[in-house]
Amino acid sequence: MGILVYHWWLLWLLSANLLMQNTRLNNLFDANAKNLGQFFSNPWRRISLLLMSFLIGSFMGTVVATTAGQQARIDILIAAFITILTEIASKIFYNLSPQQQRILWIESLNYFKVGFIYSMYVEAFKLGS
């Protein structure tokens, strides 16, 4: 039952623009999204955006590790929350077909997650040495 609900939610999320009304604001957002998609269809721009997603994820991992380590109150809750978020991102990315994995925001989310996890390992090695 949970998998069925998850796939229904994912299909709704991917096809949300089909349910929208045809208003001027919606047309403006659609035109901007189309222009942005065409802008990032260039392979070098796509690679640069994915690299930026990785680096931002790495930065956010360092921020979370240093902030949580400094306060030292809710480390276990933060670790559980981070684990749940990374597992949800992995489930979203790896349950899709390879063609759907090439959607820009899904691929950016995965690169962000990889950078975040990489940063956590680097922080753990820094603390362990």
C-alpha cells in the first residue's frame, strides 16, 4: 500500500502542471521554466549546474556538522533527520527509470545529496584525526 501511495505521489509531482489552470501567471511560469530548461540543455551549463549542486551540498554538510557539533544538544535527532532526508532523496532518484533520472531537478537533488554525504565523511575524518 505504501509503495502504491508513493508512486501515485511521484506521478502527481511530475505531472502537476497538467492540473493547473491556464492563467497568465501560470503561462508566465511555464514560459520561464521552458526558457530555463532550454538554457540548461547545453551540456556545459548542465554540468556546471550539477557541479554547483555538489559543491552546495558539500557546503551544507559542513554547515550542519559544525552547527550541530557546536551546540551538542540534539546531535542524535539531527543525525536521524539527515539520514531520513538522504534516504528519501535516494528513494526518489533510484526508483525512477534512467530517462526520468535525467530530469534536471532530480539529478541536481542527487548531486546535492552526494556532496552532502561526502562532506559528512570528510568532517568525520577531520574529527577522528
